[in-house]
Amino acid sequence: MMIKSEHETIVHILVHMFQFILLSFGIVMGNFLSPDSITVSYVVLLIAAPLLFTSQALYCNIVTGISIILYIITAYLHQTPEVFKLNLIDVIPYGIISMIITVFFMSIKFQRFIYRNENSMLQYSNYEKTITDMIRQSAAEDDAGEILKNLLQFIGENSKSDRAYIFEQNSDGDFDNTYEWCSPGILAQISTLQNLSSDYINSTWMKMFKKSRTISISDIRNYRTTNEDIYNFLQSRKVRSLVAVAITIDGKIIGFYGVDNPPKESLQYLSELFKLVEFEFSMMIRLRNRTAAIEDGAIHDQLTGCKNRKALDWAYNKKYDPRKSFTIIECDLNGLKAVNDLQGHDAGDKFICGCADTFCEVFGKSHVYRLGGDEFAIILTERTKEEVDDLMAQCTIKIGERSTLGYVFVEQMDIPFEELMHQADMEMYRQKDIFYQTRKRYREVK
């Protein structure tokens, strides 16, 4: 008995040392290798580690708690306040979830021990191995979108399915196939599965997900008479069987992920496995959305919603085809000072937003940049001079005297962007001088 106890102690020490090494890897990745980014690797490992080490929930939770404290300390010392605050919001709740998962999986192991079910033991062992391999592949990436792609590839290959995919609800309420993996020889379908009607999804798939988180179809022919819409949809895409699981965020189903045509003998196994890893998909989608929102906010002007000066990095870094035409239109608002002085800054903000809306309506929002208080720039590529002149004429009519525009057009971008920007600026000021010379009422508030 003493020998057995000593062996168990050594095993416990080694197991939890390995767990702590894994969590330390996430701390290093997040705080030393990429301190300016949202820490995805640490959160993945924080949530996933309990799935590997649940023989002693108390020990696991102690190790998890220590790692969270170390993470917070190192993050506070190495991350910017903005990134630290966002990571803290993720780490604390996910740390609590990690501890709950530890206790939950420990209870599963006790059940397995009590009933002595050899088949359950083997299946659970397979779950652990599969999840371990998924974690290993996930931790290799620090981008949530790439992690989702890797997870789909792993699931698709290991389940021997034809296709693995994720569907998500878009801003219009419809559903898009956002990620897809296909086995060799299988035709990709992602391009044809965009903007699926919410009425169809809600009346079919979502209706089934509300009854059960998992949909397992062993043979679509069973739906030929019971649900003709689902049968026709799947049959037209050569789907014979599938397993799909709802993705839930904040209690709301925002989409689902699944596989097409897995072997029939693995349907039950996949159904149970998918339930266990659903949290990782929802967590990665949440982190991806948060990262995208941060990145989007960094390159957009908060007042007008147009892009800001930082969003011009692509032009300064020459990320364009120099053989194609390039147009820079500089815009300066007229009379903004008078509006601010006489009507207040709220009216001035509305004036700026009204002009920005006009620029976006004519040139397209993706081409409009707010450079400063009353300065805008429009960048157009691959347009003919006739097209640019036509757009300028439209804008001049719609903007009226609220703004002065000057532009430069080149057939090929054979000069630095900064120089072309300067030329457009000079042209705008030339037009501005003409404007003030002919309109006395603006000269007093110039």
C-alpha cells in the first residue's frame, strides 16, 4: 500500500507539473511574445486543461488559480492598460468556468468508476485523446479565426467526414456559412451557402436545436416525408448523414457547426464529442468578434463612422497595384467654425456628419477617410478619369457650398503616395482660395 501511495503521489506531481507547464506556456505567449494582442492561447489552455487533468479536482483548481494570479501579475506589468482590461474580462470568468469544468469532469470519472462500464471507459478515453489533440492544434495559433479553421479541419479529418462547417447569423438576421473544410475531392459549398433565409433556418434547424442541442441524422431519407424542406436541402447537396451542434453565446443560439457524411457507426460518438467541445467554438467566436471590434474601432472615426488616418496604412505601405490608376480627392469643409461659434459644437458635429454622409453616398463608405476635424480624403483605385470626373460632379452638386474639393488623378502609381497626397492637398487649397475670393461671407470666418 505504501508503494502504491508513493507511486500515486509521484504521478499526481508529474501530472500537475505538466498542467502548470501548459498554462505557463499560455502566459508566456500572451504576455511576452504578443503583449499587444488579445491573449487567445492562454484562455484556450485555461479552459482546455481541466479536460486533460481531472483526476483530482482540488489539485487542478489550485494549479489553475495559481496560474491565473501569475497571468494577471505578468499581464499588468507587460500589457497596455487597454489590452490588460480586455484580457482581465476574459480570464476571470473563463477561469471560473475552468474550475467548474474540472469538478464536472471529475464527477463523470467517478460515475465511470462506479458502474465499471468498459465501453464507457474506452469511449471516454477516446474523448480525452481527441480533445487533447484538438487543444494541441488550437494552441499553435494566436488568431481565433485560424483556430476555428484548424478545429474544423481536425474534426473533419478525424471523423472521416466529407465536410465540416460553421454557420453563423449575420447582421441582417440571415445565416452564412462562415468557415468550411472539405476532404479531398469534395466540392466546396461555402460560396453558395450565404444569406440563408432566417425564416427557413428558424423553421427547420433552429426548431430542432431548441429541442436538443445536437442534431444527428443517420439517413436523410427518413426526412423525406416528415420534413420535406430539410430533405430537399440536404439531398441537393449530396448529404446522406450529418451531426450538428448549436453554438450558444449568452444563452442565445447564434449558429451551429457540424459535419456531413460521417461514418454511421461514429454518429453517437460524434454527438457526444461535439457537446463537449461546443464551448471552445463559442469561446473562439466570442474572442474573434471582440478582436474584430477592437481592430475595427482602431481604424474608424467615432463621430462619422468613416475610416480614419490610420486606415491609410495600406496606401503608405504601398499595398496597391502601381500599374493601376489612383485618385486622391481632398475635401475641406466650409463654414464649420461659424456653425460651432453660432450654434454650438453639437450642431458642428451634425454638420460634419452630414458632409461625411454625402461623401459616402457618392463615393462609397469604404473609400472615405476623415483626416482631421474638417478634413476628409477619398481614395479611389482602378477608375477612369471620366468616372472620377462624373463622381466629382455628383458630389459638387450634392455637397453644395459645405465643402471644397480638389483631386489628383494618375494613370499609374509611379510616385510615392505621400507626394500624391501633397499634390491633392495643394489642389484643394487652390480651389479653396477661389471659393473664398468669390464668397465674401465665408472670408470673415476663414
